[in-house]
Amino acid sequence: MPILLNCLYLLLAIFYLPNLILKGKHRAGFKQRLGFYSQKIKDKVKIQRPFVWIHAVSVGEIKAAQGIISSFKEKSPEKRILISTVTSTGNALACQLACENDLVIYFPFDLTWIIKKTLKFFQPRLILIMETELWPNLFIYAARKRIPVVIVNGRISDQSFPLYRAAAFIFGLVLKNVALFCMQTELDSQRIIHIGAQSDKVKVIGNLKFDAKEKNIRSDCKVIRFIKQQEKSNFIVAGSTHKKEEEIFVRVFTRLKLKYPHLCLLLAPRHPQRAEEIRSITKKYAQSVLISEIKKREIILSPDKILILDVMGILNKIYEFADIVLIGGSFVPFGGHNPIEAAVYGKPIIFGKYMFNFAQIAEIFLSHNASICADSENELYKHLDSLLCNAFKRQQLCKQAKDVVLKNKGAAQRLMRFLEHYRLLPADYAQTE
């Protein structure tokens, strides 16, 4: 099987190469993905190899992994953790969230010789794969080295399930190398069993994103100070926005400004490199200011200027001061983003009808009256208007959102209990309890 996989990967690489050359963002961490590491990483590994390897493909998975990282660190703070990502934004966030002693790398290409080299170099004693990232060669060679692989926070969406089911025979050969599957819901557990996982290895732990712990990331004091000073204003934050979505928010904001002149808006694109593109979109509606500009020099800020977040690491801090949060990626057919990040601060949340990547979470919030779904631009305007003129309604949504988070916490603890029950934690870790 590894030989066939390698041939398939190399065939795909032929089509991937032009994209790699033409788009600089895909070149990030390319040497690491081939298994070549800096002297700094080599020196760290010489002193102490990582205890556990956590793979989280991008920003959302990194945030979900925080609860796991905290659980390991609380019991064994001296243990080194290896965190891998695929995207540059995920890597940047991982570097901010990781402890100084930990290692952050780009995930190696799933080719036999690279995987063998990586496992030999780091020698992790446990591998945790966030969500349902299936990497056949990694799973096969980790199993041969008797390194347990655990799928954590596993989910199989409505869109991906037919594909998995059609290739169940192949996936069954891959999944037999996984020691434990910790899935989000009962439906996810039934689906993973249907495509080849052994039922006695499948457990339901809930969603780790409810357990995410925000570390005290240093944020830009000047920006936060400006936000705090807007006591008479209502502050709307549109988080993780996507193309064609920002203009919807700006148009609605412009209409609302006629009724609420002190209203403020911050746009936080999912990809900060789009900041200048967004600025050009907002130009015909209002003036805008990039957060990076505020950091570099003194700029006179006013509610008339739309803020555009073009730096990583402070969106969650800004959520703390928002009066209303709009969930990006849900007003265009992208699939939405995680509303829990705003709910932990007890914020009124509005998302669009395209929440299919977070359907289960969205349903939990809607069924508990902890969020609002706006099916159109006009509906978004009506819901925002209703919230802005009704403080009691905002407070009710705040309370319900916080209650939903509190009621669904505990996935990280359940994961740790299953790791202990199945004896997947090394003996020296258990002795630290």
C-alpha cells in the first residue's frame, strides 16, 4: 500500500508544483515539509524530544487543540509538545500559543521516506490528529513503530461522508492503524465505523472547541484603548470574513449609521493579506484604517472609519469588547466559522445561512436561542437594528451564548480519561498525576 500511495502522491505533486511556484503562500515551510529542520529545532530535539505530537491543519484546529495542550501542560509542564500545521496562518497562531519549550513545524508530506525520517528525528510517544485528517503513510509507519495515533475531535461532514463511504475499503485499511477515535457526536462515530473503524475503538467526547482556552496573547494596546474609549458607541465585529462578504457588511453598516451615528465596525478577514483588497471595497462607502497602520504611527480614529484587522493574534481579544459579532464565511457559501470563540465572551452572535462546516454547533446555538441566523442582507440589517435598539435582547443572547459554552465543556477531560483507560499515555506521564 505505501508504494501505491507514494506513486499517487508523486502524480499529484506534478499538478501541485506550478501552484507552489506561482503562489508564494504555498512555499511557506516547504523545507520542513520535506523533513529538513533548522539548527534551532535540531538543538531543541537534542536536549529533549517531544512527548506528544499534535497535528492541527489550520487556525480553527489549533484553537480547538488548546484545551488538550493545557491538559498536558497542567500535569507535566516540563514535557515538550510538537505542534504541526499545514497553513501559514495556522503556523503563525501555533507559534503564539505554544510554550517557549515547545516545537512548531509544518506537517511533513505524507511520503514514505519523509515520514520515516520525521518519526525517527522527533520520536514522539503519542500522535494526536485533530478533526479527521487521514494520512495513510504516517498512520502505517507510526503503527509499525508502536506509536499510538489518535483521531481527536473527529467529525465527518455531510459533504465528505459519501466520498469516504465510496472508498470504504481503502479507508478501512488506513483506519486499522489508528489506536482510538474520539469523535464529536454519535452521528460522527457511526459514520467513522461505517467506513472502517473498529467499533470498540470509537468513543464520543463532544466538541473540543467548547474547551478552547485563550492564552494571554499580547495585543496592540493602542487599538484596544481606542475600542474601550467608544463607550457611547456600539461596536460590531465581523470575524473571519471572506471575499464578497465584506461588501455585504459594509452596505448594512452604512445603512445603520443613518440611525446609529456612533456605530463602529471592524472587519477581520480570514486571510489578513486581503486587507488592501478590502480597503478598496470599503472606499466608496467610508474611510478605513488598517490595524497595522495604527501600530506603526499615530492615526486619528473615529467611529466614521472602518477598522480592518490585518494582523494575527488579537481577534479574540477584540471579541471581548464587541457588542455584536458577525460570523464570517456564513453569508457566502464558504461554510462558516466557529461561533464559540465569540460565545465564550458572552456576545450576541449573528451568522448567515451557510454554516454547513459548523452545522452541529450552529444547531446547538439556535436551538438554545443563543444566536441568530440571517438568511439575507436585508434580514441582517433587520436583526442588527433590532439588537442595537434593544439592550435587553442583547443581554438575553449574551446569557444564552455563555450558557451553551458552559453546558458543552468537558471534551478535553473526557479525551484524557480515554487515553488513560486505553493506556495510550506513557507510564512516566501517568506517574506525574
